[in-house]
Amino acid sequence: MTSDSQTVLILALIALIVGVAGLAVAIVALFRLSKLHRSYSLLQAAEGRETIVDVMARTIDEFNDLRGEVAHLDSVLGATRRDLAMALRHVSVVRYDAFGDMGGRFSFSAALLDDAGDGLVITSIHGRSETRSYLKGLTSGNADIPLSPEEEQAVRLAKGGAS
């Protein structure tokens, strides 16, 4: 073979290698384009269905609406907790026989307190011929009038203490 024919043969082989490499790159690019096209088709609406972009936008709007509702409920819950702390919800009753000769425990002292210890003590002393009732206020667990032992016990029980 002559040097020109060898050169042509080498050039033909190089062209063949470049062509095969180009064909391989084209096949890879076609595969990637096909994959990209499938992914893109998910974003397009087909036959009246929503696109994923529409679904995401709607979901974000719903999430923001829920966030607002949660913030509102949080403020309502805070107000409810403040109201509940001031409610007279700690209650205890101590029954006793105010007079040893009665034979029954008809007298009582009832303590009604809120979370801060504010509230009142109601006492009813039952005797043979009459019944007397007393009301004493409490602020932070301290009475404005001295408490009897039974009233102190009722306050202690209302605060969650032992009898």
C-alpha cells in the first residue's frame, strides 16, 4: 500500500471511531432527553387533570390557611388557660361535728380556690336549734379573717395537700 492509501485508511478508521463515539453520545443524549421528557410530562396537564405545579400551589395555600388557623387556636388556647387559672376549680369539703353532743357530722367547711390560691371558704355550723354560715375570703392562700382548724384543713386539701 502506498502512503496515501495508508493515510486514507487511518483517516477512515479515525472517522469511524469518531462516528461510533458520536453515535454513543447521541444514544446517551437521546436516553436522557427521553427521561427528561417523561419528567416534564408530569408537569403538564393531561385530560383535565391538574399539573403538579397546580397541586403544589394549592397545597401551599392550604398549608398557609392551616398555619393561620393554628395561630388563632393557639391564641384561643392561651386565653382559655388564663381563664381557667382564675376559675375556682380546686375544691374540698371537710365535714365535722361542731358540737360533741349532736351525734352527726352536719357541720362543714368548703374551700374553693383558683390556681393562685385566691378564693373563699364557706363554713356552716349546724347546732340543735340553728345553723350559722360564714364566708371568708382568701388571697394567695391567706385568709382575711383567721381560719378555724377545719377551715385550714379544707384549704390545705383544696391546694392538694394531705388531710
